[in-house]
Amino acid sequence: MTERLQRLLDLAAARGLRGVILVPGPSLFYLTGLSFHLSERLTLALFTTGGKAALVLPALEAEKAAAMRTFPYDDVQGPTEALHRAALPPVVKRARVSRSLRWNERPVR
């Protein structure tokens, strides 16, 4: 886990969040070094404030994330089963969306 990602998770915990979900883009790359392109195929990274991580991604992209616990899927089965297998209970048991993911701002209430 990078220092940047740990800082985000510490701030998430301070705001009462149990984890963070990231999609492909600049934030995922900045925080993890992982580079994926947005596409019609679901790719998301789940990180708990307790230090667990999971990556749901198309099977054809799985080699890019060998260092993470991955849950690949193919076009036939789709991402639903992979999401269920990857679900980190502390994060998704009761999901809440934060309106502000910038760590240099005060939480939006």
C-alpha cells in the first residue's frame, strides 16, 4: 500500500467511512500506481480502512495487477459474481457515498 493511499484511508476512517472504492482514472493511478482505462467493462478497486484490498476487473486486464488480490471476470459471466466474491463486508455491508473525496477539504455535510 502506498503512503498516499494510506493517507486517504486514514482520512476516510476519521470521517467514519469503512473504506474507499476507486475507478480507473487519475486518482487510482496517483494512489496506487495502477493504470487502467475507463471502458464499458467494470473495473474498480476496493480498499478498507483496515488494510484489505480487492480489485474487480476484466480477465484480460488481470496481469496488470499481479500485486493485488484480483477478482477477474469475462464477458460471458459478467462482473456480478466477481463483485460478490470481492465484496469486503466492512465496506459494502452498508455503503455510504462521500460527496467529497479530496483530503484537503473539510467534509461536506
